[in-house]
Amino acid sequence: MTQATIAYADSHTEDHLTELIELVSIPSISTLREHIPDVREAAQWVGDQMVDIGLEDVRIFATQKHPVVFGQWTKAGPDAPTVLVYGHYDVQPADPLDEWRTEPFEPTIQDGNLYARGASDDKGQLFVHLKSVQSYFETAGALPVNMKFMIEGEEEIGSPNLGDFIDDHRERLSADVALVSDSSILAPDQPSIVYGLRGLAYTEVVVTGPDHDLHSGSFGGGVRNPANALAGIIAGLKDSDGRITVPGFYDNVRLDAEERETLAKVPFDEGGFRREVGVEKLWGEATYTTLERITGRPTLDVNGIWGGFTGEGAKTVIPSRAAAKISMRLVPDQDPERVIRIFSEYVEELAPPEVQVEVRTHAGAVPVLVDRDTPAIEAAMTAYERGFGRAPAFTREGGTIPVVGMFAAKLGIPTVLMGFGLPDDRLHSPNEKFNIDNFYKGIHTSIYFLNALAANE
Amino acid sequence: MTQATIAYADSHTEDHLTELIELVSIPSISTLREHIPDVREAAQWVGDQMVDIGLEDVRIFATQKHPVVFGQWTKAGPDAPTVLVYGHYDVQPADPLDEWRTEPFEPTIQDGNLYARGASDDKGQLFVHLKSVQSYFETAGALPVNMKFMIEGEEEIGSPNLGDFIDDHRERLSADVALVSDSSILAPDQPSIVYGLRGLAYTEVVVTGPDHDLHSGSFGGGVRNPANALAGIIAGLKDSDGRITVPGFYDNVRLDAEERETLAKVPFDEGGFRREVGVEKLWGEATYTTLERITGRPTLDVNGIWGGFTGEGAKTVIPSRAAAKISMRLVPDQDPERVIRIFSEYVEELAPPEVQVEVRTHAGAVPVLVDRDTPAIEAAMTAYERGFGRAPAFTREGGTIPVVGMFAAKLGIPTVLMGFGLPDDRLHSPNEKFNIDNFYKGIHTSIYFLNALAANE
């Protein structure tokens, strides 16, 4: 049976790619108000696609912000396992636009890759499973397992309404395992299964001094400059060893000797990573390897900073205000709420008394470690081995997928993180791409996974 | 004779104000490319005005960037002194626009003030002398001294071409004394003569890390973040006492005990200064008074900072680049070129080895101290006393007027800094204004000055 399904997928690669190009053409940037209509359009597109391929009970649920698209097929019977596929149809902003070699929302095929914002994160990856399901329906008229799809539109802004949505639809979403493809494998010839994800605490620190911009000649020297003060606060958040100085920050960090041994065995390409970053020298927390730093250790980064005159030339002002977006990637068992609280307290402490400082919270997500010893993970290993011709490695991921923590807490189910991206996909950056070969291999892997899962249970 | 001239000025106040409103309506922002036509228009307006009031040899000289307007009247005879009036018709950018209560280029009269960008800095102040000259021509048909006007359009970008212009026109500009009205008096009832000006060294520090913006999840922890690095550099430029840490920075600073005594006697309104700034607490270099900090001591301020994602919401990037405009106000005998050199070296030293740092120079100007014991200063004292009804105090100014150093070095002449602004004029800030009463008193003072200067020599 599986062979016919695989054959169907192989004879429709062009159709599948054409459809994916349609989806990534929609600039569904969830963080920018002006793109609300595009976000709606992408949701509608995903819903229509679900109906087209044969999913049932398709609905687009409104939330406080962007809708969730749901569809299912539950006719495999009560004894067959139920898989809940999660993905997100929203994307990151495309700026800086001038660094794109192609238009971010005019998908372009070059060297076996599809270049577009959202190609890998996450439209291309979520689409894999829709095409796998379609291939089953077209060849077998049925799926080997029960399936539910929940595709959201707020992942790139931290999934603020997804928790409530899951609470409100617990029955509808009930499943045995969640399947999420929103991560990368180690290399084209080295598939991998992610068993750890970092969490997120995203803040905005606003420093206010004078109640208006001042002439730096008439006032300079006599008043605390909020931009200088902000720089001092940021500089005070890390020491010269790259350690974060927020008191208590590392209290709940769990990365034991056994795990460090596992990570040490991962065939991580440090040279490739360095070249992908585009720097001469990497840097990070002392006494940890690069792979540990980017997956198993928490971080603190300025994501944006602004204040005063930023046009061309010279304007001699002392700005009234300066601000920075500062986010921390968290690892088990750090708690985002606690981290934001101790971060805010420390920022207050670092701020000189002549300025006001305000810390706003944009998003939080819990870090996750998944159990590697389950039937679903076994099925995923089989599927990768057949789809990519090589057994997958186990690794952690540095990124954050807020929903994984919610699935554990709210639905009590494990998640299989079945990534099809590559480390050089430039997620969130200019020139994001999705490897087209991985797209097709991904559809194979998804087909094999559903089959193996049905057989395993 | 002077009485008739004063009477003429008094009977034409409305005309004079109407004309000034015309001039400040022109958005002649010298630092922004899109305002080049407006800068040209302002130059033409000033040239036309010179012709209208009776100046001769009026010419608009092109430079590498913005033109210099010249006009003169030299029929007072070879024994009469020659005064070279300097002013600038260009203005600072108006942003942040949303903090203006009126439109910056739709001059508005409120509470005896004229609100508009450039009203005080420097259109209103330079216009005082044109109206003084006009009053003489209309009543006496002549001036008591020879006069030359040089009105430039690049002051707000650091007068990059004025040095060359003066070199090229040394003969044309030859004079006995320069007269510059581009500063403030201490209070409406306390005129003052500025005898010291700070210089300027304006730089832009650009820090580059990764060759493109990175996903902070996939890469965070493994790479030096240029925005964090920039913050560290800025924080390293001052210690907790507010002292600038650039090695050798204070080497040539001259503020001796005698001068500190002079400054201690200035009726400086610290409470008013604090309220004007709009902060609860002032701050500056330890062991110095506020007046010393803002006039006699050098400074280092961030004028603008930017990098990464600065839109609304959350974008999880590590920026490829971050930059800051950092300027230093200098005092005698600091040399801008040397300061920029040692600053750049120190910034390089502070920068971590995993980023590239580049220091660009926007502008430099030498600091100035003028001799208080000259016939011209004596004439200015007399003029202020008659114009404002009170003897002027001597004080230093925190701002920079690049031309004053050039007059000393290139033409070998002293400058009288005859300000008519007030400390709360909000130069370079939203809601800049010029006190209309000071405008009229300024015209009186200019008339008295020319008369006293002719009598003194």
C-alpha cells in the first residue's frame, strides 16, 4: 500500500511545488498590523487546501488576534492512534528588504531551493503533511491513523492565544501524539530528531530621561543620556565570559553530564555553522561547546535597539528616550514568567536613578525536553531512515516552538519534532529558503511515519 | 541719530516679525537630502532681503554643498571699523514630529513667542542685524561702521565647507571684528556675553558581526551579537563618576580656579535648567557644578542608536549590524582631530574581537575662548545695557559655533558672541521658539552696538 502512496507523491511533485509557491506568496506577517488581511488570506488558503485534499470538519476559528485552521479525518477506527499535526501559516517580517537577492514574497527557485519568506518556517514544512495525507487519500482512500490538523497564525509573535484555544477545544484536539515539523535536520544526508527546544522570554526595555530631545551643546554634561544609560544596562546583563548576570538566572538550567555526552556525539558541523553565520570567530559562554551554547544553554540577545537621531548626517541631540528589544532563550527547567520577573528587577537595579526604566513583555514560552523512548519516536526513526536513507541522530534545537510545551501541559501528549529544514535555511533572515529535495523527502518521511505508527501501536 | 533709528525699528516691529515668519517657514534642513531645494530657497530669500534693505555686492556663493550668502556696505570710510556678521539660514531636522504642539514650519505666535524650527537657531537671531542695518539705512541713509554679512547654510552639519570658503575669500571677508548672534542670554532680564564655546567631535560607530540577520533561536548563544557589543563599547566610554575613559581625553582641558570662580558668580538658574530638561534629578561629572558641566567641561553623548528589528511586536533576530552616533563637546584646548583619533583607537580597543568596528567622522569644530578685554566687547556691554536695561554677565556656552574658531585662525579677528536666545528656546528639540520681545530688544541692542563701536574706535 505504502508503495502506491509514495508513487503518487513522486508523480505529483510539480503540482505540490506549485501549490506551495502559492502559499508562500502570501505575506502573512503576523506581527505587523498592515498585514492582517494577508494573514486572513493565508488561513483561508490553508482551510481550502484541507477541504480540497479530503480532510473533514474543516473550520477557521477566530481568536483574539489571528485565526486557527482546523481539519481532521478520524475514520481509522478507535484502535488506531490519533496524530495531531501542528504548524503555523504566519511568517516573520521580511526586513531588511535590501538584503534579499529575490523578492521575499515572489518565491524563486534557484539551485534546488525555493527562496521566499516562510518557505522553510513553516509553510513548506507544514505542507509536507498535507501532501502526505493527500497521497494516502488518492491511493488508499483512507489514512492508516486518525489525524487532526491545527495550523495557527501567531507562532512568530509567541502564540499568545493558542493556549486559550487549546483549553477551549481540548476534546476536539484530543490525540495520542503531536507531530510538528518546524525545525531542521543536521545536514541533507544526516536526518535528526529534535528532543529539546529552548523557551523564550521576549521583553522591551524603554529608558526615559529628559521629557523632550535636548540640544547636546546646551545641555550635554548636565543630564543623564537615556541612550548611554540603556547601553550601560545592556552591557551589565552579561559578563566577559558570556555569562548572563541576572541573579538566579541559571538556577533551573538542566544540562547534565550524560546529555553533554549525547550532544558531544552529534555530528555538528562547526565550520559550516561559522560560515553560515558569516563571521571569522564564533563566541559564547565559556566552557561550553558551540552546539551546547546554541541548544542546551540559555541566551540573552538584543534583537533591536533604537533612540535619538538615526537619519543620515549629524544631529546633535540628547534623546529623550531609548529602547531595546531584549529576548532570552530558555532551557529546561527555566520558567519564562520567573525569568521575566528577575530580569525586570535586575534591569531596574542596573538603571541609574536619573532615568525611568520600563520593561514590557512581548512573549514567553516554556522550554521543552521530550522523551526519546516512545512508539512515536520509534516510528519517526523508521520513517527518517526510509525517507532519507540514513538513521536519524538525536539533537536539541536552539529555537522555540511554544506549542510543544502546551501539548504536554494541556493535552498530556508527547510531541514528535520531525524537521525537514536545513541549518542554512536563513529562518527570520533575508534569503530564507527551503530545500526542494527535502520537501519531497519530507513527504516520503511523513507517509512512512503514519504507516509505521499504525503498525507499531 | 540713534534715537531716530531706534524709533524706526519700533514703528516697524510688525513688518519685521512678518518677514521673519516668512523666513522660518522655509524648511531649510541642511542634513537631509530631500530638503536641498528648501535650503536653496532660504539662501535666495536671505540674499533678496539683503538687496531689499540696501546692502551692496550681494552674492550667493555655491560651495560643495549649501551656498553662502554674502552682502556688504563699506562706505563708512577707511577709519571706521569693519564688522563681519555671521549667521546661518539652515536648521536642524524637526523630528520627532509628533512631539511638536504646532507645525515646525508653520510659525505660530503664542504667549509672546514665535514657535518654529529655526526661530531662535539661527534665523531669528541673524535677522536682528539685518533689521538693525535697515533701520540705519532708512533713517540715516548710512551705517556708523562698515559691515559685511556672511550667512551660511551648513552650520547644523558642522560647517564642512566654510573653512574653504573663508580661505578663498579672505580679502572679501577682511574685518576688524566678527559679530555672531547664535546663542542665549541667561534670562529675559539678565543679558550675558558668551566668552567661551565648546567644540565638537561627531562620530558614527558601526559594529558588524554576522553577515546577515540571524534567527536568535538557531544561532543565539554561539555568536557575538553586534548590538550587545555596541552597548558594551558605549558603556565602556564613561565611568560611574561620569568621567570619559578615553585615555588622554582630558589632557588639554583648561578650566582653572580663576575661571571656576567667574562661573560660580554667574546667576545660573539650576532649578529652571532642571525643569527645562524635564527630569527629577540632574547628573554629570563628579566634583563639577552643572554650569561647569554644560559649558566648561567636555562631554560624550549618544545622539542616536539603531540596529535590528525596531518595529512593533517581537522579531527574534540577532542583527548583523548596530550603530550609534556619538559626539563629544570639546573645551579649550582640546583638538577635534586628536580627540577623534584617540576616541577611535579606544573604541577599537573596547570592541570584542568577534566583531568589526568602524568609526566614521561627521564633523569637528575647535572650542573657543575669546578675549574679554577689547573695544568690541566694551561696545557690546554698552549695547546690552541700553538694549536690555541691565549690564550683561559673562558666561560660557555649551554649544558649538564652528565659525568662531575659523575667524580667529583664518582672519585673525576676535568674535563678539551677542546672543538673543533664551535657555528654554528648545534649540534642536520639538517646540523651538524665539522670544518676540528679545527679537525687538535684539534689534535695539544691535543698533546701539554699531553706534558704540563707531564711537569707541
